[in-house]
Amino acid sequence: MSTVLVTGGNGYIGSHTVISLFENGYDVVVVDNLSNSKMEVQNRLEKITGKRFKFYDIDCCDADKLRVVFEENKIDSVIHFAGLKAVGESVSIPLDYYSNNIGSMIAVCRLMTEFGVNNLVFSSSATVYGSSEDVPFTEESPLGTCTNPYGWTKWMIEQILRDYAKSEPSKRICLLRYFNPVGAHESGLIGEDPRGIPNNLFPYISKVAGGTLECLTVFGDDYNTPDGTCLRDYIHVVDLAEGHVKAIKFLEKTEDSVSVFNLGTGKGTSVIEAVKAFEKACGHEIKHVFGPRRPGDIAVCYASTKKAEEVLGFKARYGIDEMCSSCWKWQTMNPEGLKD
Ligand code: NAD
Ligand code: WQD
């Protein structure tokens, strides 16, 4: 049985990916420092899969501590989710973002070299396409002009991994650029569990729908889009998780040292369409008002899905209605999120 080390595997996307890996016959070892997730996730994963996964509470920047994981387990592939991801926070504490995101990636790479582990999947982001609005974004679209330190960490790590792969020809690296992951596992037992007031649209809408927050502010209604609100490529987190399994399988057979794939649906949904879809899922109105544009937002962002479809065999199965209904189930079953 092939073993995948999932760093950040206690987080939102990582936890869903652990399930998909398990369902596809992989053994999984999770490393997470719990900086943005709760230990209860591991109990929930056990409820869903019937298996208790090996878990290490370790900061991936600490190569000496992380070495133990490689010593105690025969790791075949790594998926590196561990990282800080709040765009606004990255503007206030950029050094923490650069040191955590880049430092953890470098420590993982050093250990992959030391232990002869060749396959790596890295969580990149559509944010590397920067402020361009030349949609759909293909994997060849120009990169850079990122609008915040978080985005630059992803851009820099992609470059570091290209250089790393050049220096070690046995390495097989997959850069996955996610668009907007939303939704939750069908069980309602795991989902997105942000600390404090959410910054992102879906967690915010969920809390308004659930009555914890009063009203959604729609950031801008004067964009050059059909209804004036921004278009995004929302992708169901369970589809995204499947994409990681496809990426691992692809790395097991490819000759290419670095491969890049967008993971999205290829479809743009406006903020107002998302609100309407959520209203349908929860069965009541979601109070919203229109406010000014949010600095740094672009009008439109969606993926070309052609390469992922043709090369990885990945195609998202779920649409906006399933994203909203699963989000709502997670919200109603866990109105306060998970306990620490
Ligand atoms: P998340 O915060 O829910 O998960 C990340 C996990 O990594 C958390 O459990 C956190 O505790 C852990 N972590 C952070 N730094 C660590 C470190 N140094 N050592 C060990 N563990 C550490 O975030 P997510 O939404 O699941 O995102 C996972 C990855 O995907 C991140 O790298 C993120 O940048 C990337 N990504 C996310 C989105 C998104 O919208 N959610 C979009 C594109 C890319
Ligand atoms: C979506 C739309 C907002 C909140 C972010 C990161 C990106 C990637 C995915 C990691 C926008 C609007 C939002 C609200 C609103 N993450 N909105 N009211 O900004 O597309 O992408 O997550 O890599 O890097 O930037 O996602 O969910 O914040 O916003 O009107 O209260 O919803 O203006 O149009 P975004 P989001």
C-alpha cells in the first residue's frame, strides 16, 4: 500500500483529501501544527472512514521534528497543504506568511531529498495569475502581479519547486492551482471552520443563513459583469480532493519533472448567483446589502479546465447547488464550528 504524507491534513482541503486518498486505497499520515484547525477533525475523519489516521502535531518549518515522521513511516508521496492562507492577514504580517509558507515547503523538500521521496503535490492557487482578468486562465497564462504577500508566497514556492526539480531529476512535482474551494463533506461532519468573522464569501453566507451573522455585504455591484457583482470559479471541496488523488496517480507514472494544473469548474458564478443558490439550499432569504468594492478584488476569475481534463482525467462533478447544500448541512450540524 502506498503511503501519502499529508501536511496540513487537519485543515479544510486537507481533511477532505485524506478521505479521498483513503477511499482510493492509500495509507495516510497527517502532519499539522493545529494553527488553523482543531484536533476534533481527526475524530470526525475516524467517524467517516472508520479509520484512525496517524497524526503528528508538528510545525513543518521544524525540519528536525518533521524528520521523525520520515523515519517512522515509509513515505511514497507528499501533499503539502500546510500554510497560512488569509489574504488580508498576509498584508499585516507578511514576514509570518513568507517564513511559514516558504519555510515549511523548504523543510519538506530537504527531507524528501534526505529520504529519497520523489513525488510532491503542492497547493498553489489561482492567485498566482495576479490581477489579470484575461479569462479563462490557462496554465500558460502570465503569472505575477500578485496583489498580496499570500499570493506572492505561492508564486515564489512554485519557482522554488521548479528550481528544486531541476537540481534533482528524480523528483516529480505537481503544482495544483485551486480556484475557489467551497462546500463540505456529504456527512456534514467536516467542512470549512474559520476562526472569528469569516473573510470569504461562502463561510460568511453560511453564518448569515444560520443566524450567527446579521447581513452579508456584497462588495461592489458596478463591475463589468452581467449582474455587476464579481464572478468566481467555485469548486466543491470534494471534487478538489478527488483532483489530488488524480494528481498522485499521475505523478506515479509521469516522466515530467514539474506539471501544473488548474483545478476549477471552468464556470463563473456571481456573488448574487451564489446568494440565490444558497437561499434555495437553506430555504430562506439571506439578508444582504451592497457595499463598496473590496480592494484587490478582480471582476472575473475562472479556470480553463482543458488540461486537467485531458491529462489528469479530472472533471468536477458538482455544481453550485451541491456546494450550497453541503455547506448548509455542515453549518446546521455545527453552528459554532468544531470544539477545540
Ligand atoms: P486550512 O488553514 O484549513 O488548512 C491548512 C492547515 O495547515 C491547517 O490545519 C493549519 O493548522 C496547518 N498549518 C499551517 N501552517 C503549518 C505548519 N507550518 N506546519 C504544520 N501545519 C501547518 O487551509 P485550506 O483552505 O485547507 O488550504 C490548504 C492549502 O491550500 C493552503 O496551502 C492554502 O494556501 C491552499 N489554497 C487554499 C485555497 C482556499 O481558498 N481555501 C485556495 C487556493 C489554495
Ligand atoms: C469571493 C467573492 C468578493 C466576502 C480568495 C483568495 C484566493 C483564494 C480563494 C487562496 C469576491 C465577494 C466576499 C463578502 C463579498 N485563496 N465577497 N462579500 O477573494 O475570490 O479568493 O479565496 O489561495 O487567493 O483571494 O474569495 O470568498 O473572499 O470572495 O461580496 O463578505 O465574494 O468580493 O467577489 P476570493 P472570497
